[in-house]
Amino acid sequence: MNTEKNIKTLIVKKPLKLDCGKTIKDFPVAYETYGSLNSKKDNAILVFHALTGDQFVTGLNPVTKKEGWWSYAVGPDKAIDTNKYFVICSNVIGGCMGSYGPSHKDTDQKIFGTNFPVITINDMVKAQYNLLDHFGIDKLFSITGGSMGGMQVLQFISNFPDKSKTVIPIATTSSHSAQNIAFNELGRQAITADSNWKEGNYTSNNTNPGKGLAVARMAAHITYLSKKGLQEKFGRKLQEREDLKFGFDADFQIESYLRYQGSVFVDRFDANSYLYITRAMDYFDLAKQFKGNLSNAFKNTKAKFFIISFTSDWLYPTQENKDIVIALNSIGADVGFVEIESDKGHDSFLLDVPDFLSALKNFLDKSYEEN
Amino acid sequence: MKNEFNVIADLIEKDKKVLDVGCADGILMKFLKDNKNINIRGLEISKEKVQECIAKGLTVIEGNAEKDLKQFPDKSFDYVVLSQTLQAFLNPELVLDELLRVGKKAIVTIPNFGYWKVRFHLLFKGTMPITKTLPDEWYNTPNLHMCTIKDFFHFVKSKDIKIFKSLALNNLNTSIINESNLGVKNLFADLGIFLIEK
């Protein structure tokens, strides 16, 4: 969980009316930047993180001491080249890496817990928009992100149609599916069923619903991979043993792997934030915001879109990404689309998938040349 | 750039909006974008070719013309180009209808099965013809519905499709096809280029 040091924070003074009806003001948005903003201020890329990401996109995350979540894609000479572009990323509100969230204190100095207002993707995007003013950027060169990051990309360009030249939603959807809501609900139930959750007041009770949060992470982690990828990586290989032990220890490597993923996640993520952010994803339905017509979400933008999906992603499958392409084509928008061959599942966008990284790089660099 | 593309490019005025269906590596798209200020989009089924287009800075959508043309609104492009691909579709008639729905005009090129070399090959060798424009063996060709210039000419007429221009290509020679010279062009051209509208 976050320590205050190493976290840059913008305090948003302006009141923000949330979709739930409540208004927040004087709240922190934690952010990080990479590369430098040029004098014309036309080289900024706003990156949006996914469910468990944070503002530390690349390099060493100073809080977790691990590599940034998008280190394969962002950095000097990489797809999103920080020698060329100024990359900004902020922690979503509702999160737990310095932005306003359920682990913060209310005006009575009491930790919010589940008294924190329910946040939507729209709220996240509106909060992050304040960073443009902060840096004096009139128009971004690009906005991008995968998964929930992609949802924010779509919401951002819908809310602020002339604020980005290019738009790159990756492995995402315009409307969270029943299957995805179901997986999120499974995660939330795991957390709230942990007796240490204490109705969300675990911090003041000096407990932590680590077991529940770990189970939530384990279940979610499976959805980020593909059957083929799992089979190739783990198969039925046994974990440091010659034979089955006829017990409930982790006999199989896949069990051990999932347990490890669960345990390291608990060290860096807040259980209540997990509830809030998954809820925001479930509530996301951009078409519904426009009376069922997704095209209308984009009718005021002249931005150039590039949409990317992955063959083995069954969480945000190609068809859901293509639905966005179809909505854009039906209004004559400038949209490109590619489905990348990969057996790494939904996680492909975070991993070393050369076809993906070169497509991203070529699109950005060629678009920037045309600037 | 191959002569076919030069002829196609000459049929398109500056500053228009064009969709290249089956745009392959985007050579024609790039030429139109750079030289005629065309607002150009491509539709391409091959992932590798899509990547090549992206590397050229072209807007391309990975997709299948038989399924994915329906997402484009009526008459949303000034021209829709289909180069030497009509014969490879399961249902060429449906694709042609879609091209003419999406485009105000369509430019369709077809490898001519009536070309004399094709006829000679079949007549004297007795095997499926292989020529420069039809390089594949019968068992691995993508072509399902080969036709001749004459076939296509009659086909579009029967569908009440207006032919603005029909051109016969033989290497670097381009000539106009009309009702009276159709038989000759059908024999001596290896490629037909048609500018049509419905």
C-alpha cells in the first residue's frame, strides 16, 4: 500500500460532481510523468491504467520496488518512446496509490472505507482531465490504455472530443459484459466474505482481508491468461515434488503460481479499492450514456482512432473491440483496427508481444510525423 | 508501382475519400495519399499486410470484405477500389452490391480468363492455366469464381450497373473497351478495369 514519499500529487480544488450524485473537492490525484514536454506542448500522451495498475508506468515502481506495469511498451526507444513523447499517467480515483480513495480520511479524520462514494469510469476521467490544465496542455497527442485503461480512453474522448489528436483503446470494451461483471462479483464476494474485511473498516480494526483479496486476484488472474498459454506454461507439472501428495497443498505448479500471485498482490493493493474499481468497470456502458447508440459517443471528435485486440483474449474479445470500430465507421470516423495474434490472453497488452509493440510504435510515430 | 495502380489512380480525382478493399501492403493507398491528397482507408484480411500498412502510416482495418463492408454507411466513400479480388470471394455478387452501396463509384479490376494465353494454355496443354496474373495452381489458388472481361461486362449490364469507363490492360498498354471491340479486348487484355456506379 502507498507510502507518501515518491508520489507526486495534484490537489484538485475544483468541485467534481460524481455520477452517484455526491460532490468531491480538494482531492488528490497522484501522477507520474516520463520524458519531457516540448515547447509546443504537442507531444503529450496520457496513459490510463487498468484495474490493478497505477501511475508508475515504467521503470522501477518506487513504492512496490517492482518494474512498472507497462515497461515493455513505454520507455526510451520503446513503442511509446519517452525520448520523443511526454507520458503522463495518474492513479484513478478510488485507487490506492495516492489518488483519492477509500483508504483516505474523510473530513472527520475517519478512514472512508465503504463510505467512500461509488466511482465511475466517467468520474475517473473527469478527475484526470485536471492534469491537462496543470501542465498547460491544450491538446494531447494521444491517449491510450488497455482493459479498464481502454474504457477510460473511450470515455475521455467522448467527454473531451477535441483534446487528443489520436486515440488508442486496447483490449477493451464499450460496455462491460455479463461474464465480466460475474468475474468481478466473484472477486468482491471473496473480499467481503473474509471475516477480516469488517464491513470495510479493517484498517481501524488492525486487520486486513488478505485471504479474500488474494482469492479475488487468483480468480481474476486466470481470466487474464488463455487456456493454451496456461497449458503450455504449466501443463500438469508438479511443484517441487516427484509425485502427487494426496492432500490439499499446492501439488501443481499452476496452484503454486496462483497462490504466489495472490500473496504478492495483497502486499500492494487495498481491498476496498478493489471493490470500488471493479464496480466502476461493471457500471461502464458508454452506449447507454448515449441512449444505446455508441456512435453518438464519438460524433463530435475528429481524432484518429487505432483499436487493437488480441486473438486469445476471451475477457475483452476481438468482437467487443470490433463493435467500437463498427460504431466509428458508421459515422465515417478515422479508425484503424488490428487483431494481434498472441496466445498470452488478455495480458498480451502488458507483455512482450512484438507485433503489438511494433503496431503501437508505428501508429504513434507515423501519426506524429504528420503533425 | 504496377501499371494497374497507375491506371486506377488516374481514374480518381484529387481530395476524394477512398476505400481500398483488399488493400494488401498499401502501395496504392500510399500513392493516393501522397500524390492526390486522398482521404484513404483500407480493408485487409491479412494480419501481416495490415502491419505493413500501419508501418506506412495508413489507416487500415483488419477485416473480411464479405462480412465487414456492411459496417460502412451508404455512399460514405467517393470511390471504393477492389483490385483483382472479386473472383476470390465466396459470393462475388454480394460483394459487388456492397461496393456499390458503400461507394458513390467503384473501381473493380479483374484478371481476364479470356486472355489468349489463358485460352492457349488450356487448349494445348490441357491443364489449368498459369499466367503472370494467375500464378497459382488449381489446388492452391484463392480464385473461386474466375470470369472473363466479357462475362463481367455482361454481368454488370444485367444488374443495371452503369459503366463509366472500362479499360483493357496488356502490360503497359491501356485501351478502352466498348460494345463493339469487346470480343477483341477479351482476347488480348490480361486485366480489365471497370469504373462503375449504381
